[in-house]
Amino acid sequence: MSDQRYALARAVAHYHAGCLRVIGSQNVALRDVRSTKKAALASDLGVLAGEETMLATGTAMFRPPKRPRAESPVSTARYERELVVWERLRELVQKAALEPYAKEIVYAAPLLLGHLPQKAGKSGPVLAPLFTQSVAASTQNDGAIVLQAQDESLRFNTAVWQDCATAQNVGQIQSLGIDAQGDLAAGWDPERVEELLKAIHAVLPFASPGLPEGRLYPWPERGAPAGYKASEASLALYDGAALFLSNKSSHYLLHDLEQIQADAQPFLKGLETRPLGILLSEPSDEQRLAPDELTEDQVGFPFPSNPAQRRVVDAIAKNEVVVVAGPPGTGKSLTIANLVAHLVMQGKSVLITSHKQQALTVVRDKLDEMNLQFLYASLVGDTGQAKRELQSQITNVKAFAGQANAKRLAAQLAEIEKRRT
């Protein structure tokens, strides 16, 4: 069973790490690599090389450009263009090395070129990757930069299709892409890609099928060709590639998942008390105790509540894990704020985390209504301002602890208990 748990733990970590990488890479504009955020340092690899090797072999090498011996206006312009891309590529690699927990390098190829429908019946230019892949970069003694594939399989780019079709068509295309992604995990197959593009063409007739040729060409200039009508839609395969720097989504969590994927053994110790144990252990046959109805004077809720919300307190007391589910507007955030107050009143520490920043903001704003900011600190977002606010809150907590008078607090508590009774 331990070997099965070991394999399952690595598989679970690999799957969730892949999901987080997809979320991170799609935070970068994948609709047009020419307009990607400056911080992403998007690089046109077709300027530096004429052959695509990453998809076929899992590795690619790029060398610094050489100044032409016989300079001419054409050769000089080409050299200067190569130099600009090369310097951007070097900067990208250096930044990735300085922030390995927060940044990752993403390789994108082949590209889709054309115009996709937008709102009001217009079309917008597209130069988007069909697939993306996480890569590692290293610099050799001669200055060459070597890219090495990190993932076992490519990631199908779902972002590009969102604005160009109905929800039903988007779902069809995503299913087609994910199926192809699974087939390509065994190795790159241009004919399988052509099959995917033919299937997409069947859903979106303006998307022309094609076959990757294994070449790399520089990105075309942005803009519509002569005679193009804004209402027209078109999409075709283009043998180009991009490299960009992407923020890792939940990079601390991703780091932990990568550690489990590399070696799950240390994480299997004391499994029964770890969150991972919930996923890897056999379902318990222990009879679960039904939560009891609690009255308002049995909970430390500062905000209004109903019987179902108060039952959560009793459920938490009887179980290691409790799932509270409900559609939007049913009071989940209010219940969380109430639970925080109740558990802190019992002398416990509480950590609230969420994939969505808005969910944390709602709970924090609710807790702010109590005017007891010295009881908690919040980090909502990863901006510099958010971190400065957290530091300020920590300072306020320390100041409160330094000025607190135990006797006065005890007297206040006695008065509150009397009023509450």
C-alpha cells in the first residue's frame, strides 16, 4: 500500500502542478504574442533560428548573433534586429534564474495567425500559440542559451478561443485540444496536429487546417492585410515560436507540489494528520456524527446567522475536515467571518486562503466591521501595496500586544460576558 500511496501522491502533485502552470501561463496575453505585457519579455525565436527543435526533441539552442563581415543596410538591419531579440532573451533567462519560485519560462509554438471575431461584429488580430510548454534555460560557456522541456506533455492554449465562438463551440474545441494534448504526450506528431486543426476547422470553418513544417519564421507585422474587411474572420497555422516569462500561479503551493512530485516519501510521514492523507487514504467506515442544532448563545458569532450556519461550528468540533457548499449569495463568506471570530475566541489560530482574491476581500471587509484589526493580518494580492499593508498590520498587532493591560482587558471581558448573558 505504501508504494501505491507513493505513486498516487506523485500523480496527484503532478496533476495539480500542471493545472497551476496553465493558470499562470494564461495570465499572460496568449491572444497575440506581439502585444504581451512588457514584463513577460516575449521573444521572437524565429529571428534567432530557422529550425524548430523543441517540439520534436524537447530541447533547443540559441546562439548570440554575429556581426556581418560585409555590412550593408540589409545585413546591418537584420543584425540589429537579432541583437534586440537576443538581449531580451538573455534578460528573460536572468530574471527566471533570480525568481525561480515566482517565475517560469514558457515556450509557445506553433502559432495561429489571423483575425478572430470580437464584440460588435469586429475582428482583432491574433498571433497565438496552439500549445505552450514550461522549459528550463541554461547558459553554456560560449554564451549559447539552451532550453529544455520541463513538462511531460504540451498544454493546449484554450485562451485564444474564448471570444470567437459560442460557449458550445468553445467546449468542443477545448475537448479536441485536450484529446490531442494527451496523444502528444507520447511524442510530437505533426500529423496529429494537422488532424486537430482539421477538427477545429469543422467547428469554425474560417480556421484553415495545416501541417507544421518544423521551420521557424519571424513573427509577421501586426495589422490587417490589404483589402481585409474588419468583419472577416480567418485563422491559419504559422510556423513561428515565442518565449515569454510567466508568473507562477500560487508559486509557494506550486513549489510544494513540485517537491512532492520529485520525492513524495517525506510527505507520507504522519499522513493521517496531513491534508494529503485525505486524498490518499481509503474512505473511512466510521459513522459520522450529525451536527447538532446550536442556539445563538452557544456560538461566538458577531454577525447574524441561521441554524444551518451555526451547525458548521458543531461539525468542525466533531470532524477533521468539513465542506460547506452553497450557491452564491447564501452566506458562505459571512459564515467564514463568524467562524473566524468564534475560533479565535477559543484561543485558536485561523488561516483563510482562496484561489480568488475577491473572496478574501469580502471576508476581510466583514471582519473590519468589528474594528478589531489587532486580531488579524491579511495579505490580499501579491502587489507591493498589499505587502506594505500586511507589514503595517503586523506592526499594529505588535503595538497592541506591547500596550495591552491584562487587568483592564480582564475587566472588559467580564463586562462583555455579563452583557452577553
